[in-house]
Amino acid sequence: MRIEKHPIIDDYGKGRLVCFSYNGDEAMGYEGEPVAAALKAMGVDTHRYTVKRHEPRGIFCAIGRCTDCVMIVDGVPNVRTCMTPLAEGMAVETQDGLRKAGEAHEAL
Amino acid sequence: MKRYEMIVIGAGPAGLSAAIEAAQSGLEVVVFDENEWPGGQLFKQIHKFFGSREHQARTRGVKIGQNLLEAARGIGVKVVLGATVLGIYKNKEIAVRLEGEVRNCKADAIVIATGASENMMTFDGWTLPGVMGAGAAQTLMNLHGVRPGKKILMVGSGNVGLVVSFQLKQAGCDVVAVVDAAARIGGYGVHAAKLARTGVPFYTSHTVVKAVGAEKVEGAVIAEVGADFTPIPGTEMPLDIDTVCIAVGLSPMSQLADNAGAELVYDPAKGGYVAALTDEGETSVKGLFCAGDVAGIEEASSAMIQGKIAAAAAARDLGYITAADFETKAFGYKESLAKIRAGMFAPGNKGRTDIVQTDEGYPLSESLLARGFLSDAEAAAFPAAGIGGGGGGPRPVIECTQNIPCDPCQDVCPKGCILVGDNITALPQIAGEKACSGCALCVGACSGQAIFLVNETYEDGYGTVGLPYEFVPLPQKGDKGRALGRDGGELCGAEVVEVRAGAAMDKTPMVVMKVPVSEIARARFFRPESEGGI
Amino acid sequence: MAVMVRVKNDAPFAAQPDDDMVVCRCEEVTKGEIRKALHDGVCTFGEVKRFLRCGMGLCQGQTCQRLVLGIISRELGLPVSGLGHITGRMPVRPVIMEELGKSTEESKEA
């Protein structure tokens, strides 16, 4: 999904390629780009499942306003992945309601 | 508590312009922006801007953003990124989240330049991953180099929908359709036309009724709408797409102004609830200003001017410039603003559907409004768009048929053969048959990509059409392909005989294709033989 | 500010085919729930918000405010201009409690 050649943009100013983990699997992305962009480039669409209806959600506004793209990043839930720069070794996990997928929910 | 003379919230066009203006007058300014990347939405605006030279017309938004940032830094403005303003208290005290804690600081003047958020509409499946704002798609592809999807349905044909659709094509996506519930395309005709000639179909009086898919978008259904904008049963049409982009307008982000105690008013022409403002951009709270989209939805050019006016007023109020200095500055800024707010797409004309002719009295192209392209007969009726019976050699054909504020064509022509006049919303006219030297600067300068260089005496029976071509791969001399009409339909075979891609064209190369003379009034795009795309 | 007049839709609540449509994405409030509340007597954005939580989620109503106002307007036959809006309150953006707790008056340079 990455754009290799663009008629107007010569350089996206990407940092170095780094490893991070996505739901425990090894993944690659460019340092400093939003986590959401790295995931989109990998073909990941679903960032979280909602609390009540357990429906999938993904990137919606991409500028930190809608907060639909939140995930668990380095153990912290509700992190807006479109605003969070990717760092080496980051652990990114699909959020299920307010928790990690598979983790027991407390009454909400 | 740290005290600043001015705090600007938002490092977009309005905020940066305000900061520069204030710093020039001697104020100590800090700009807070919640993003890790400055520039607001400017850096994803990779198209050339409209307006006049004073509005930086024919400069791409991204370049304007770079210029603003450099100017801001050069004059000592502190731009703090990753700084989320959480609230504004009484006495212009600000709470800002920075480096993992909330800090409080205070300002003598505050400029809120927080921009807008995208409007949304509900339909079956609108919460599925793959349905996103058009701005989101633009952010992904233009800032981060990632395609939002492969096959796109664009909902909304205002300038955002049209510009983003074109940029999706530039990024290599397939724009399957542009739909709009209104009977008329909402944005500039030139933006629609440059999409239509690549083969993108427009469905006016249509809406999206459903995004299909379980985990993500795997298709969509559109349908025609009746006069009440509800879908007409039986008109449903499935589309093979994987992404739906929503471009149905923007809403000002007025929360901080409200939080600061400023009076809000509901103004549909401005996009919803906005702070009540003086003509200097000051809210009902003394020393608290709004500039840019947060003051009412417009575009970046007017946002920049509004930022300057607000900052100049603040500089006057704080004693940095005299009232007379302010009047001089403000007069110029307001004149500049009036110039860009003119024409049939002016903010005051938002939502109007009763404009049927140009200021000059030419009937508007119905085909352009409904389908995104001029019909051949309509094109011929406009002053600079007709082929006429000109003699030999290249000359510009300008398919600019609506009153939009723009004059780079006049500005760049070294021979003075394109006339717009002082009123920049006027339709361009060709002055003098023989003046054109074929330099192609107008083709590259036209922000609407509406200028073609036509030569009907290229070879016996053949003429050439030079057209703006902002796609990759760039066709090369000798390439064979098909000439497409304004509607994107195939007309005839075509061969590229020249490509003009020098620095003066600023990445809008001109591809010159040879076509039979009978087609030069219709052929407006080139599709390479080898490419299925574009 | 205009004086608010309470308006209620006294017609019995009649289900509509798209009542299950999520309107507030954050708090997952549906169109049907909002319409039902309007028939039960709430009549401003603020009341809908307190009653159903729409606009109280992470995005603080940035996505749904306009949609909810449209539903109220249609359901009660009132112009949007009289329905009020979400009150901007600190924090207007999501912030974690720990960071709020660290809030320093005497600050480092912000």
C-alpha cells in the first residue's frame, strides 16, 4: 500500500526502517511515521473492536480528532495511533473494548 | 506561571501567519500544536493554490507551508509540537499537555487557529474500517505515502472531494465514482473537469446507501436521490470498491473558544457554531481571537490573511504598533481578503443553486455542473475555450468557464496574450491571435489545469494538443496511446510528440500529443497504450 | 441567548428502518435511541448528551454533534440554531489522568 513513485511528492521524509510488534508478531515500519500509517501499509484495517457492539473500527479522521483508531500501545489503551509516532520496539495491539483482545472484561 | 505576549493555538496556515505577523511587530509568540508535524492541513495540499500572486497563487500548499514554517522560525517564533491545548480559563490562562504533564501558562493575547473537523454522514456500514474522511485519505497518502485503499468511492463533490479524488489518482488509486446528493457538483468546475477527463464518473443526485463488508469495506451501494435527498427505491447500484471517502463539508472546531467564554453563534454559511467575531477576528472575550477555519469554513488563502489581521489587531492592542499602522496594514489585508472571497464560489454564495450565468453573461455549462465536463458545444461558446479559426502555430485554449478568484495565467504569460484584468474572478480572454510563443507556462501555472496548447497545423491533417499531466509514469516522446475526450471517453489514437517538464512547469508537465485535426477541439487527455491505469 | 422553549414530539414513537444506525461512534448511541429520547421529552443537545452519553466519548462530540443536531431538528421540527451545542470544557482533548495529576502551576517552560 506504500506509494513508490508520486508525480508531485519526491520524498516523504521517512525515518529509518524499524521493527515493532503487532499483536505479538514482528512488523516493520518507518521510525517517526504514525503507527496508523505503518499498519495501513501492512494492510491492517481493524484497529479495535467497540465496547458495546463489538464492531471493528479503523482509521477514520487520521488527524487525532475522532479517536476511532485507538489501540493499545506499549500496554497503554486508547492511544490515538494516527498521532503516535512509530518507535523501534513498540508493542501495538488490537484493542477490544477497553482491553486487549482476549482479556477478560470487567463490568463497564 | 510562564507568561507570553501571544499564544497561538494551531500551527496551520492561520496560526503560523498570525505568529509571523505578531513576531514582526515585536511580540514574543509561542505556537502550540497537538500534532507531531506542523503545518496543519497545508502539507497535504499538494495542488497549486488559486488566487493572485499576493495569495501565493500557483504555489502548492505544501510549499506555502514550508515557507510559513521557515518564516516563523526565522523570526523567532517558538513552535511547540506535541502540545495539546486542553482548555482556556478565565484571564487567558491556558492548560497545555506537553511531555506527559499538563502545564499552565498565560498570554496577553490568544489566537485560536484550531481549524475544522470533517463532517460525516450516516449510512449502513459507515463505521466499518475503510470508511474514512476524505481528509484522512489525503493525510495517509500525501503526508505518509500510504494509499488509503485501491478502489475508492468519493462521497461529496465540493472542492475537498474533487481535489482529494484527483490526488487519489495521483497516488495510484482507482477512483471508481464521485457521488453527490446535490444535483450540481459543488466545487470548482475545473477541479471536476481534470478528474472527468481521466475517466472518473460523476453521479450527481446520488448518495451512498450502504458500505458492504463484515470486518472492512468490500463494496458499496449507491442510489439516486429524489428532491427530498432520500434514495429512490429501485435505483440502487453496487460498486466494487474497498474504501469510501466522505467529503461532505467541514465544521469549525469552536470548543476552545466556547471554553474560554466567547459567545458562539450558529451560522450555516460558516459551517455551524462559530465564535461571534469582530472584523478583526476578536471574540467577545477581549484579547481572544479566532482565525482560519475555526472562524468559519473557507480555505487556506483566506485563513492566512485572517491570521495576519488578528495578530496585527493584537499588536495594536498591546501597544506594539500604532492605531494608524494597524489601519494601513488591515486595509491591505482586507482588500486581499475581499479579492479571494469574490466570485460564484464566494462564502456568501454557499449553497446557492440559482446561479445560471457568469458575471460576463455566459450561460454556465450544465454538463460541467451535472457530469463534471464541458460538452463540446458548450466549450466552444466560451471566450477563450473555443478553437475558432486561428492560424498556424500553438495557442492557448482556456477551459475556464466559472468565475473563480484566480489569475496566474495572466500573470505568467510573457507575451501578454491572456487577459483576466484586475477583477481576478473574471473569465480569461485571449488577446491577439498571434502573440502566443508556445512557451507553455500558462499550462503549468493554471491551478485548475484548464489550459491546453492547441496547434492545428502541426502536420498535414494532424494537429497537436498540449495538456497538463500530473501523473506517473510521465509519457515520453514517441509513446503511443489514446486521446481521451473531456468525458474520459476514447476518441482516437494519439502519439506523444513532445514533453515539457522543466522547472518552470513546477511538476505540472505538458504532454503534447498528435491527433487528427478533426479531434483537436475535443481531445483533452492522453492514455498510454501500455497502461491500464489513469 | 434566546429563551429556550421546551418542545416535545408528542406523537407516539414509531420505529424507522435505520433506527439501529450508530450515530455517536464513540459511545455507540443509535439513531433510534436518540429519537426515542426526544419522544420521551429531552429537547436539546445537552439533554441528549446527558441522557444517552452521545458526545461524551473520546472525541467529545466532534463527529456526532452535527448528526445529532440534525436528528433533533427533524424529530422536533426545530431549527438547528436553537438547539444548543456541546459545551467546550477542559479537557477538550483526551488526556490520561496521570498526566492531569501532574499538572503544575509553577511550570517549566510550556
